Amino acid sequence: MLKAASSLGVIFFPAFDWAISPTHPEREERLLYTQDQFREEGLFDIEGISEHRPLFATDQDIMRAHFCFPSVEAICTESHRISAGGAIQAARLVFEQETRRAFALVRPPGHHAMKVVHGNRGFCNINIEAVMIEWIREHYGRKRIAIVDTDCHHGDGTQDVYWHDPDVLFISLHQDGRTLYPGSGFPHENGGPRALGKTVNIPLPPRTSDEGYLYAIEQVVLPILADFKPDLVINSAGQDNHYSDPITNMQFSAQGYARLNELLKPDIAVLEGGYSIKGALPYVNLGICLAMAGCDYSGVREPDFNAAALRESPEIMETIKQTCAYVLESYHHPPMGDFEKQGEYFIRERKIYYDTDGILEKQREELKDCAHCRGLRLIKTSSSHLLPCLGVELPIDCCPSCEQEGYAAFSRAKKDFLVAQILDQKNKEFQYLPKD
């Protein structure tokens, strides 16, 4: 009998009752062929690889990561809660040492969901990795966590959630935002004023294949992880960088993805995108599982795989090498961003479009430049579907002055805001105005 070198827990949730539409790329069939492949290949016959059921994310689990306007109930279906609960189950397995590693094969995905949520953007309602990370912190204390997002699309939501958090290193490898949604993820996006350098973006040119991706992992990602020394490594494991994916332009393969995970050695992987239902997902997911378990994955291969036809041109590889050199240098010597300051507050104003739901959000974020803690954060937001709302976030190390100011702003919110929410990370308090 085959035996895994590292025990692996696999959480599977295909969300049979949820889809954006019957023909949308993000629909229930995404994981059905993967399920069949696992059975045919006898994945769960390997000693040390086990299957587990997802948990269920509560309102409180979601509110640790998000301001959902007007409420969590309005944003989340049961499937979203179970998808996030699958990620939580992966974390529980690892932290309770039931398995060495875990892979949450769940949908709907989440990495385009930002700190503030008004609806669905990029097929995402809530950020399942962020919900998981905040659950970890709630149950196991503060950790240094690294997220390596290998989805083809820039993980702009995860970047936004942890933009100001120096304890979370976010690294995204993705197709250049000049050529693909969401149009972001450039090297100068390197973190907020209190977490400079803790966001790392590696935009890769279209038609990047195994050599280019693995070069970026070996030359940039692994050295940065070694420097950051995380307690936990998470692979935000989107698979839409596969050469057969219908909505992207990359050339990655199942063998490449397995090798990526062998190099990265993530403690937890969470499925994100990937829309080649038959041609990619069954093979890529199998390769990831075998690599995470320390098993031989050399036989995992797509029927139409042709390494020579997929290989990058010398010009593309040269572009990748130049980008990687610049990103690595910028991590060690991060250039100071052009942060707007008004009085004691850093200001960030922007418009965010929810492409799936057709919602336009206007947002003003105010982060206090406090000498005693990470700073109170006020987020004033409105959308084409909802009048002004307020989110108040008190950081884990909140000082008495910021705490007092934050609760005062929350108590005054009835005058100017339709809905207000406060997230007190220090005292683990969550409140709504109005409560009904």
C-alpha cells in the first residue's frame, strides 16, 4: 500500500446548490470531474490521505474578516458559509495536528472579496482565506502568516484585507493586470504605511508556463518566505493559470503546479479559481494533493500535454527575470508609497466595481497615524445599491485613545450612516447599528 510522507486532509465541497448561472464558469460542475478523478486514481486509498467534511462559518467568523453591508445575511448564502467553513476545517486539522497538511477543495471562491463587501465581485462574496486566518487567530493566538496566491487573477481582495497588517505577508503571482481582470497587482502595490513591504506582487506576462512560474517561486517567493519566517504558509490555489483555462492566457500545467507545491510546502491550500472543468482541474488537483502528501506525482499528466509547445519564448523568460529581480529588490528595500495624509489620518479614496453584481462602491478609508498602536481605521462607504455605511476597526494592539475614539465614532454613526459596524479585534467585540 502507498503511504503519504506527510499526512494530508482533503476537504471537499462542490456546492451543488449554488451557481452564478447555469452556464457561468463558476458553477457546480467545476469539481465533479475532480471528485471522479480522485476516486479513479484511488487517492483516498493512500495511507495518510483522508477526506473530511467542511464546517459552517458563523456570522462572527465572517465579521472578523469583513464589513458586510448591509449585513452578513444579505451577502452570504449557505454555500458561502460552508465554503469558508471548509477552509476553517483545513486550519483546524493542521492546528490540532490531525493531519500535517490540508487542502480545502471548496467553492465558491473568495480572493476578490475585500475588507468591505457590498456584493459579488470576481465571482467572490466573502474571502474564505481571510475568514480562515481570522479564525486561526481567534483560536490559536497571533501568528505570522504568509499567503502565496497563485491564481491567475491578482488576489486584490486578500491584498486589501491585509494591506495594513504587518503580521501577514501576501504574495501574489498572476497574469499582468494590464491584460486581465482585475487590472491590479503591480510591484509598486507593496502595502500600507504600517505594513510596507508585506504585500508582494509578481505580475507575469501572458503565455508564462512552468519554467517561468517555477523561476518566480525559486528566485523570489522562497527567499522572501525564508526572510519573513512565517508560522504558517497558505497557498491560495487558483488553477486558472492552466493552459486550457477558457478565461485566461497562461500556459501552466498539472506537473508545474505539483512541483510548485513541492517547493512551496504549504501547510494549507485553498482552492480559488480554475474553470477548465475537464481539461485542468482533475489533473491539477490530483497533482497538488500528491505533492502536498509527499507522494510521487510524475504520472499526473493531461492527455494533451505538450511541454515543448507550451514553453515560454526567450523574450518572455527575460521579462520574467527582470520583473523578479525588481520585485526581490523592492521587498528588501520597499519604496515609500505616496500616502495621502490629512491631520492625524492616512487617507485612501477609491471607487470599486462589483462586476458580477453591477454595483459601484465609493469608499474613503481613514487610518490613524498612532504612535502607540497600529491605528484606528474608519471606512466610510456607499454604493449604487446602499446609502452611506461606516465600518470601524480597532486593531489587536489598540491603545486606549484609539479605542475611545473608535467607539465614539460608532456611537455617533446614527446621525450620518444608514448602517454601521464595529470590529474590535482587541476585545473581540462585534456590533451593528441598527441591530435589526
